Amino acid sequence: MAISKFAFCFCLSIAMLSLYANATEVSHDGRAITIDGKRRLLLSGSIHYPRSTSGMWPDLIRKSKEGGLDAIETYVFWNVHEPVRRQYDFTGNLDLVRFLKTVQDEGLYAVLRIGPYVCAEWNYGGFPVWLHNLPGCEIRTANDVYMSEMKNFTTLIVNMMKKEKLFASQGGPIIIAQIENEYGNVQSYYGDAGKAYMNWCSNFAQSLDIGVPWIMCQQSDAPQPMINTCNGWYCDNFKPNNDNSPKMWTENWTGWFKSWGGRDPLRTAEDLAFSVARFFQTGGTFQNYYMYHGGTNFGRTAAAYITTTYDYDAPLDEYGNLNQPKWGHLKQLHEILKSMEYTLTHGNITTIDFGNSVSATMYATNDSASCFFGNANSSTDHTITFQENKYTIPAWSVSILPDCKTEGYNTAKVNTQTSVKVKMVNKAEDEPESLGWLWRPENIDDTRLQGKGEVTANKLMDQKEVAADASDYLWYMTSVYLNKDDPIWSGNMTLRINATGFILHAYVNGEYLGSEWAKYNYYNYVFEKNVKLNPGKNVISLLSATVGFPNYGGGFEVINTGVPGPVVLVGQNGDEMVIKDLSAHKWSYEVGLHGLKNQLFSTDSRYAAKWSAENLPINRMMTWYKTTFKAPLGTDPVVVDLQGLGKGHAWVNGNSLGRYWPSYLAEEDGCSLEACDYRGSYDNNKCVFNCGKPTQRWYHVPRSFMQDGENTLVLFEEFGGNPSLVNFQTVTTGTVCANAYEKHTLELACQGRPISSIKFASFGNPQGRCGSFEKGSCDANNVLSIIQTECVGKEKCSIDVSESKLGSANCGASVKRLAVEAVC
């Protein structure tokens, strides 16, 4: 049938209009991000899809929405999506499209930080290691080889998003995209080439035509129309580099990461809320929590010396539980900020400076006014007079008054419960008190004795060049021929090795000589041990083990890894020291270990036989252990306690739990002996705990890794340990406490379990903290019985903190509080 050109064009136009009928227009000015014509105050949180399982995503995103977020922010992790050049993986928990559609299904927006450099305490900063080995490639600078690869991957991701209609301009959830990441922090390292590369990134991003704004974080010289954004613990003093750019905070660090040997960081709910309130008091419009859920570094995804846990002290803990009081305190802050959204994004701004770091900021329209009273003094409360009324602002806090009259929220006054988590023993039916173990040795005899590998070179090679990222382990092997007439020959010879592979195990003629390992951020070390050599041929075998590759800094990709040398023999000839340099000898290289290559951790491996139940060794290096267990009953998160082991890797039913290293104890000094004082600027050394204890003892076992009936746990023990103490536990809430202020509603909940008893309750001026509450000088009668009636036997309860509900406390004009400790 013939069709006119006009009719065809009309039909095409209608089709295109239908295709984008649900398109969302995203724009911005200097005041705010505007979505479909409405200026928005946006609250976002980072969730990294590979750091959880796909089965966890709906619950994590739902809890984020319940916590008051508008958007979920994530990086895109190049190295896991393109582990081999032009071979891609978007399956399982790498299914980026599914993750973003889960965000959309929950009614939230998405912020896609494509990078593709991510930092994120992620192996090699998210770069695939094969980039390092491309001829002529220099990473993160104006280098044609690198920029071609970056362009290829970034275009791949953008086209994937377009195909699935995931940009807001197509009706999808993505309202903002990011190119590069914190490049301004390292740009000077690259000189003029760094500036050229940054401008290239901007032009390239704009050419992709995605229909939503692009951002560059920590990039003060970002060219328009790029929006430069802030990362840090505080961004209230940040100002965009253009009047048309809104004030955006892409990373508000909710806590900090852990490194092997590091202490447990804590950032208080009060200080985190203070930083958010200060940001919006000073004109902020978009704020993202990094992290809102940290998660787990499964497999070998952690960067150099970063622990397997990436809990980050985030509002949702590693397992997806609410981290209270942080989650609840922020939720209440979000609610009050949202109630003021129109005024904050349209109102005229007036600020009064009261001196001594105290200020009042009013946002006013013709119809409404909202106020922030800020006190950035770290030790002194202040009382101010504002519009003929007096207000007391605690030190290091912000009071928010939605109507500029009545305080609706103060960042230092926490009115939400504190949940105390406990580990519970595995109550699976018929589960034995101790696990039954099988074992087998890792066969290293042929490697350490024969010294023959797959690759040879007359030099010491960087571990990345030989192994890429195929394994943590690389053998360096050489032979040295000596006779007793050699000038170096003596009864006091040593083998000296300059290493950067993080861990080194040395063998000479098949005999174990010793081990050495680095510390976080100090990766160069010298291994030196006395050595007994034979006349004739001697085989030196060095096993270098990485614990992830570095992820941050200018030129981090050229940091030596493995055994850069020199490797020398040192002898004593009379008073003279004699050195024999082996660095230019013929070296043979072997990637990985036999058990890993043969996948002994997999139930499907054809090599997974020859396990023995007899003479179970303990404290034996290079040993495989295997046991079976039943999944703990219920739905609480599951962890495996690996206390007693040295260092290695763990798998459940073939799924990697990540590296373990419970023998690495945290630093002994610097821990907080008292409750952390929220007042004053925070950094990752301010409030730390767990000194002198295993850096990480418990390891997350997602329930999706387990099955009904029998499950298999396999351990590869590198250092030597005792598996007899290994056991499975569940993580649950044992106690909930609260210390809520009058004129608020206190909610108590036990993570889906009933409240069994009330251990303490007082309304007045109770003293102490959770676990050690005491009644103060004034106290209402019968509070305990009131709380028992309201809460015991229920999964959650709400109490109006008022004298009308709890009775008179006879405290005079002072503000009263309700303290409760409940047992779950």
C-alpha cells in the first residue's frame, strides 16, 4: 500500500513521541537540580552493586527509600565487566541494568558514576590490569592508547543504558552521570597532559548526548557545562566554579574503610547529621552518602591491603541491617529537610553571624520561611536571640526550624534507638557442635624444587606484567651455581630481597626459608635471612602474593608489584662483604597455585578429590581444608567466624567470600576508651576501636550462597592455622536502647523479633549510656510499667515522649528525656 511522505513523517513523529512519552527533563541552575520543572533538594546514597548479591538489592534499595533518599548512586566497575579485553560480563551481581531497574522499580532516581576510574578501595581503582600491559599505554592521561580503551568502555556503558531506556531523558531513573573521578586530586602529577586529558573527558562525555547533566567530582577547573562537585567529610564551604552550577556533594563519607592491621572507624550519627545540615544551611542542593550501604569485597575485588568487609559504618551495615542510630537519625533529618524543599530552593537567603562560629540562616519566600541555627564551636553551647525569642544551640550542632519559630530537629539530639548487634550460634537442626574437616596439601614441591615455570626472562619482572590479575600468586624462580672457591662462599651467607608484592614466601632448595609482608601504604620492604647453600646448583623459589593492587594516587598504576629487586646473596670474606646480584639471572615464572588452577573450591571440579580425614594438620602452610554445614535457621544474616586461621581465601559452595586474614591484629594504640565525642571535626583517626584484636574475624556468607541441606566450606590456608574454631553464626539485634527528648516520638524495634523485656526505663534526666543507664535526680513514676505495657511482646512500639503519656517528672523547666533499654 502506498503511503505519502507526509503521512510517514507524521507516523514517525508520533512513534518517537510515544517512545519518550515518559521522558523526564533534568536541568539545573545555580540554585538546584530541576526535574520536570520542579527545583529539587536531592538526597542520595551510594550502593555498589558488586559489593552485595543481586538478591539483596531490593531490600537495600527499599530501606534506602524508607530512610528518606531520593536517589541511589553507584560506580561502574570496569575491571569486573571487562576482565579480558573485549570480553564482557554483566551477569549475577554484575548485572548493572538489573540493578538500575530495581532502583527504578522502587521509585528512586539513579546517579551513574561511569568513571571509569572509581578509586572506591577497589582493586586497581577499577581499571582492568590488562590496560597496564598494553604497549604504549599510560593510564589517566592524554595517551591515545588509554583514551581509546576508556572511550570504548564508556561508550559501551552509555549505549547499554540507552538501549534499556535508563536515562531520565528516555523515561529512566538516571538523572546525573559522572565522567572520571577525583581527577583534580592528582591532575598536577600529569602536568599539561593531565589538563588536556581532563578537557578531553569533558568533550567526550558531552558528545555522548545522554540528555542529563554530567558531573566531575573534585575538579575545580571542570569546564562548562560540567558541574564540579565536592567529596569529603564536610562540604559546607564548597563553592561551585560557575554561578550556573548547583552546590553538589557527591561523597559525604559516612565512616571510613578498613585496611589489614587497621582499627575499626566510627563516625557518629550526630556529626554526620551536622555535616548534612550545615551543607543545606549554606545553599547545598544535592547530597550523597558515601556509603549508604558499604557491603563486602567478595572474591579478589579489594584494593591493596583493604579488608574483605567494606561496612564503612554506613547507615545500612555490611549485611543490610539498619545501623542505628545513624539510619534513623538521618531519616528524621531528611523528613524535615523535605518539608522545607520549596523554601530552600526558592527562598531569599539571609544570614546573621553571632560570632564564635554561631550563625542563623533564613530562607524566605512570600509564603513561608525556614531557618537553620548553626553552632560550629566544638566545646561551647550558645544561646541566641532571634526574632525576640531565645534559642540554645548545643556545641557542634545545627537546629532546624521549619517555620523559623519552633525547633523541629537538632543534629546533636538523637531521638532514635541504638541497636546493639550480637552474634548467635548456628541453630540448624542436627548441626554438630564442631565441624568435621577434610584436608589436602597444596602441591608446591615441583615448583619450589625444580624452579621451572611457564615464562622465562633474564630479569625480574613486575607481577602485573606476568600474572596480570589472574591470581594473587606468582612464583619467581632461579638457579645459582656456587663452589667453595667462590668469593661469596662462607658459613654466614644471607639471601636479601627487595620486594613490593605485599607478601613473600622464600624457599631455597625446596626448604622453607621464611616469610615477610608489608603494611598498608608501606609496600616496600627488605627480606633478609641466613641461608645454607650447597656446592653446585641451588634453586631459589620466591612466592610473591598480592593482596589487591593500589587504587589511588597519581601514577599508582606504575607502582612496582612483586619482586622488583635487587635479589642478592650476601657473604663475608674476612672483613669484606661480598654481594652476588641475581637480578639479571635467568628467572622462571609460574602464575598461581595448583589448587586454585584446579578449582579445588568448586564442587564441580574434576580435581576435587583425594581429601583426607586423617591426621588433620594445624599451623601448616599451603593447606586446603573442607567441611560441610547446614545453613543457620531463619533469615538473619550469616557470618563465618574464622578465628584461629592465618591468612587465605574462603568459598561456600564455590562462591568466594573473599580473602581472610584474622591473624593480622589491629594496631594496639590509639583506640577510644570512652564513648566517641561527636563534637569537633571528624577524620578517620578520631574515633577508632578494636585495637589489638583481629582486623577482621567474621566474614559475610550471603544466604543466596547457601542451599537447603548440605553446604560446603573450603578454605585455602596460606600462612597456617587451626580450623577447629571455625563456626557459623547469625547477626541479630540483642538489645535496643534510646535516650529520646521530650516532644518527640520514640520508636523501638528488634529487627523482626519481639521485644522480650524492658531492662531499664526512666523519664526525667537519666544518666549514663546504653548498658549502664541510671536514674537521675528527677524521674516520673511508673515509666517502666508503661513501657512494658506498650512494648513487650511486640516487634515494634511507639512512645510519645511527654508528661501526658509518661507522667510528671518534677524536673522544673529543664528539658526531659526518656531513656530505655529493651532486650530482644
